[in-house]
Amino acid sequence: MKAILVLGCEGRQDDGFKFCNGVSNTILDLEKINASDNYMTLIKYLDRVANLFINPCCDINIIGNTIYKLYELNYINEKTNNYYIHFYNLHKRCALILQILPKEK
């Protein structure tokens, strides 16, 4: 699948004071893992639990669980998992968003 899994936030302002302008990070290239053992397990999870093939997900619980699922299925290592958890904790008040986007050429 020529797509990427992206974790980001929409940014946050309060009375004109900017806490965050918004940021996004590619966390997994779905095309690169196409031949992996757990590929279909992950795709089914992204489809059935997170519904990412229909809409982006803004539910922080589902986003947190999805990050853990990537770690559990060995798509990310412990260091990367810690980065994502840190990002999650820093930006969960900014309106986190997890989405699948078409991969640019």
C-alpha cells in the first residue's frame, strides 16, 4: 500500500497565545512493511479499530493504543516508542490526529 501513517496535532491557542502551531510526523511507511508477517494484522487493526481508512482518528485513547500496537507488532523499537509516547503526552491537549495519507512520489 503506497501510504504513510501520520501522527500529528492541530495546534493549540488560548486567548491568542500560541502553545503549539501544529506538527505532524510520519510514523510508519505502510509500503515498506507490505511483506512483513504482521502486515495484515496491522492493516485490520487500522481499519477496524481506528477506522483510519474512512477518516482520521482524533480519539486519544485509540491513538495511544495504536502506538502501542505498532510497538507490540515490532514495527517500532523501544526508543521510537518512547518518542511517540513523549509526543503524545506533549500534544494530547492540542487535538492529536492519526491518519493514513497517500504516499507522495
